[in-house]
Amino acid sequence: MIPVYAHRYLPAGRDTSAHPVLSIHSLHDTIVYGLDLADYIDQEFRTAEVSAPFWRDYI
């Protein structure tokens, strides 16, 4: 596994393009966080767009 950010990892090996980014917290908690590195970066670091003024204060 190649560390990407915090507990996010890419599977190692040849031709690692289009491999999912995994969130691994312990041996029992592994989920897919992005379909590939570009999708993960979009999901993790984009800013939330909130249209309701009330929620803007909390995001």
C-alpha cells in the first residue's frame, strides 16, 4: 500500500492507474474513498456548496 494522505492508501504494484483509493483504519475498517486518485482528490478536498444560509455557518 502506498500512503496518500492520513489513512488513505493506493494499492501498490505495476500499472497503478485507475486503482481505487482505500481508507484503512484498522484491519476491520476498509472502505473505498475514490475510484482513482483524481476522484479521491475531488471527493476529499473540494469545498461544499451550500445554498441555505443557515448551514453555511456550520460547514
